[in-house]
Amino acid sequence: MSGFRKLFAVFLPFCLLPAGHGAFAQQGPASVAVSPIVERDLAAGQTFVSTIMPYKSATIGSAVDGRVADFPVNEGDAVKKGQPLAQLLTATIELELKAEEAELTFGKAELEELENGSRPEEIEQASAVMLAAKAAMDYQQTRRKRLNELFTRNAVNEDEMQLVVSQSVKAEQMFAEYRAAHKLAVDGPRPERIAQARARVAVQQARVDKLKDQIKKHTIVSPFDGFVVAEHTEVGQWVKQGELVAQVVALHEVEILAHVLENQVPHVKIGMSVHVEVPALPQQLFTGTVVRVVPQADLRSRTFPVKVRVENEISEDGPLLKSGMLARATLPTGAKRRALLVPKDALVLGGPSPVVYVVDTAQGNARTGKARPVPVRTGVADGRLIQVEGELSRGQLVVVRGNERLRPGQEVSVVEELKPDAEPRAKAVNSTRD
């Protein structure tokens, strides 16, 4: 017998076993966590068709004229606040900036010299010169006095006397000059000169700051974290002041705009939880919050804009909710009535309609039972709970963790019963019991 025939003969008996045979049947009941269905007074909801819009959107233009030297982003790229979107040529301005910065450095050094005043060595030098001039003056004055006595006795002539008088006066003036220089050295520069130097430094600093601002404006940056959705220029293109460069949208949160009729808008309050469905993502359930009720109606339709904000999911592949997607928001717009609510984790999505798994417990044992799928229609949200309509009743237990792998009629073991508004957790359940 060939090798293939041997293998076929070995595996054939197993292939003929019934589906429920122990060789293939699940080992024991599935471990699940459940929560009871609650009943509350809840405002009737209405679904509004809308479009997902970014939380923020900015079409960024150039603040100056220039040629695009670098355009490092593409449509769809994620960008951070302050990240460059385009760089214009700045070579000429940078050369001007270097020259103005050098002039500023010179002005600051000059101001510092004036503010520091005279050095001790300069004061000492001025003092020495002053003392030397004083000694010369004293000598000339003594000589003049002696010659003046001789002149009265006709011992010297008038020319000699005039020469001595001239030298004495010159010595006095020299001493006065060096004494004033010594005082200037001790007192330091005048406050007016220091003020003038400060003013010159301030003017030069303004010139430097102006050039830096121009260079900064030559770099077009993103005003917030987001995604590039439009390119309006290319490398080498000349852009004028105000000309568009790129468009950036913030999608870490998105807004859904619903137009509510005037007789319904009084029921809508800021802070309300809103159930949001996105047809393109049938396996996802979103909850938003009313953040704005615009008090200005459209005069033709008599509807008021209501803005609902939804937190987005950002992954390596980009945002889950994308701008322009169709959305349906269910707003509480009617009078209150009794309604059944389940935790949002109880919903199993992806089929023709949402399903919840009800646990039909065995008699005398509330910890075991069978999972029975019940199709439901969802309504308005109420915190962590959501309204459901179907063949359900208050108090029934629905699976909130472990329901993603259940099959109709499958035996289950209840390992935990959670409060209806408990914090959401991972949907998988550890089957190990305490």
C-alpha cells in the first residue's frame, strides 16, 4: 500500500465521526462574564444621518513671498504641531542676519564697557598723571615767586619774568586738565551715554529679531497635530504671501453635525451621551457627547445644528474614523419612556443586525446555562449603557465578556456577574476559577 493510502486509511475513521464527538467537541463550557438587563426611563431617540467632520481643520498659507526649497510631506501623512510643511529659500536673509548679529555683538560689548566704568588701572594711571602735573605746577609756582622777588630788585629782566609767569600758568592749566581727567575716570561714563548705548543695542536687537521672524515665516509649520489632506504647492514653485501651501485636519476627535427640528431640540442637552453608528465600520460601536447646540436655525428647514464629538482611534494605519464618512447619530429628542438597557460590551456587531447573547441558566444552578442569541435594535446611549429593543426582559443576564466567540446554544459557565455600568474591560475571560 502506498504512503498516501496508509495516511488516508488512518484519518478516514476520524473524518466520519459526528460533529459532537468528543474528539472535536469543545472541552467544557465557555467561561463568560454577564450583566443584568436594566430598565429605566429614557428619552425616545431619533437617528440623524450626517457626515464625520474633523475636530479642527486649517488651510495653511505662506506668510511671505518665496521659492519652495523643500516640501517634506505628502497627502495622508501624520504631522505634529510645529512640524515643517514647507521650507522657502532663506540664504540671502541668513547672510543679512549674520551681519546684523555681528553689529549687535559689537554694540553689546560697547554698552558693557560703559556700564562697567573705568578699570582700577585706568584710575591709578590718571591719578599718577594728575600728581605729576601737580608737582610741575608747584615747581613753577615756587620759581615764579622767587623770580618775582628778583624782578623787584631789578635782578632779572622783564622778558625772563614773563617767561616764568607763562610757564607757571601753563603748569596750572595742565594740572587742572589732569585733575578733571582723574575725576572722570573715578566717576565713570555719564548716564546719558549709557542710555544712548542701550538705545542703539535695542534698535539693533529689533533688526535682528525682524530678520529672524522673516526666516521663521519662511518655514510653514503645522498649527496642531493632525493629518495632511491636501497639497497646494511643490518644490521649486514660487509662492506669494497668502498663497495656499497645505491643508491639515485634526482627527484625534471628530465631530458629527446633526440638524434637529425645532420641536425636538429642547430635549437635547450639552453633555448628553449619543450613540453613533458608522455604516463603513459595522463591527464598531461609537459613543459621542453633545458639545454644541447652535442657537441659530436654518430659516428654510427650521432645524438647529447640534454638534456631537466622538473620540477617534489612531493606529499605525491612520485614523479609524475618517473625514467625510457617513454616520448615524441617535439623539434623545422625545419624551421619556421605559426602556431596556445593556452594557455596550454586550453587543456583538458585524451581522445583519446587532446581537446580544442571553444566558438561559439551568434549574438550580445559576452558574451554568446556554447562550441564546437575540437580535436587537439599538437606540440612545445612557453613559456606558445603550438602549436595545428585542425579545428581552428586565433582569435577564447578557454576556459582556467572552461573547465574541460564542455559538448559538453553546454551554457557558458564568465566572463573574458585573454591574450594568461597570468600567469596560478586555472582552476575553480567564477561565480559571478561584
